[in-house]
Amino acid sequence: MNSIWYFEDVNAFNLLCPHKFKEYKKCHTFDAYKKNDYVYFESDTAKKVYLIEKGKVKIGYYTEDGNEVIYAILTKGELFGEKAILGENTRKEFAQSVDNSTSICPISVDVMHSLMRDNQNFSLKIYKFLGLRFKKLERRLQLLLFKDIKTRFLEFLDELCEQYGHNCEQTGDKVIEHPYTQREIASLIGTSRPTLNSIMNELKESHVISFNRKEIRILKKSA
């Protein structure tokens, strides 16, 4: 199964980074990762959560046959490894850099718990974040289990539109300037790249969308 998670238009890095709290500035650091570098592996001890300053990180696991299954591809401003906050002791997934210049802020669980104890508003935001993430995951799993690939892609576009979309005043189109490759989108909706490409071209020929490497347009329907 694949899924993608969002934080309801909130940049988690700006909200949660300890650098925003004076008492934690001295111990605040960033770690740099190249493409394919692992942040952590399955079965690693879960002692930290991570915020992405820049770059992309994929979250997934390997099946017994050695096949890779991607849960999510997260981008600038997003948080991962969050189950450690709730007491998870061992990682059940891996986290791997997708970009050549990924920068991540690691936060120890102890620091996170201290921030939550000392700041009720911060604590409420953390729990809201966790609740939204689990809700999104449940919705994505239902989508993958019960809907065909074209419907998965169209609903995925709706999710992308929420986070990356804006209206084009000249044409009335919805313009989605997104950070994902076609291969990544295919992984996230549970299909192959050739199948995704076929569906996107079909929708293009039907004047539903147009697209290039970094942009998808949901075309305004003619009256």
C-alpha cells in the first residue's frame, strides 16, 4: 500500500522546529543527506523525530521478497518519525533521502516531550498534527483498496491542489506546481509509471488536464 500525508497547509518545520524556542537554540543542528542516503532503517531505535528544512524524503519498507513499498514522499516543511512521540521504540519503516541536498532537523523525543509539557498550545498542535496525519492515512488506504487507478489519480490531484494549487486568473485553470516526479506519483497511487503516463495522456487528450515535469493543470471546463 502507498499513501501520502499532508499537514493541512501548515509548514511543520516553521511550527515545530526547536530553533524557534530560545532555550533550544544551542542544541539545534541540521543534518545533510545526499540522494539515497538513509535517515534511519527498519528496526532502528526510535529516539528522534525529524523535520525537513529542504529536499525530499521517502518513507517505506521492504517486503520479504525484497520489494520496496513506499508509504509517503515528504517534502520541505514536513515531519516524519512522529510515532516516536507516542512511544514507538523501534522503527517499522525506513526513511531515505530522495534529493542530493536534503537538510533535516532531528529532534530528540525528550526535547519534544519537554516542549509539549512546557507549552500547552504547542502540545495541542502536535496532537492535531498526529490526528490529521492518521486521518489522511486512513483515507488514502481506503482509496487504494477500493478505487480504480484513474480515480486514485484524480483524487490524488485534488490532494495536490489543496497543498500546491492556485487559480490561473487568465484561463480559470487550477495550476498545481508540485515537487514530484511521475515515478513518485505512480508509487504513491499504487501503480506503474507506464500506466500512470497512459492515464495522464488519456486525460490530456480529453482536455481534462495538461502537464509538464513540474506542473499539472486541471483545465477549466467549457460551458
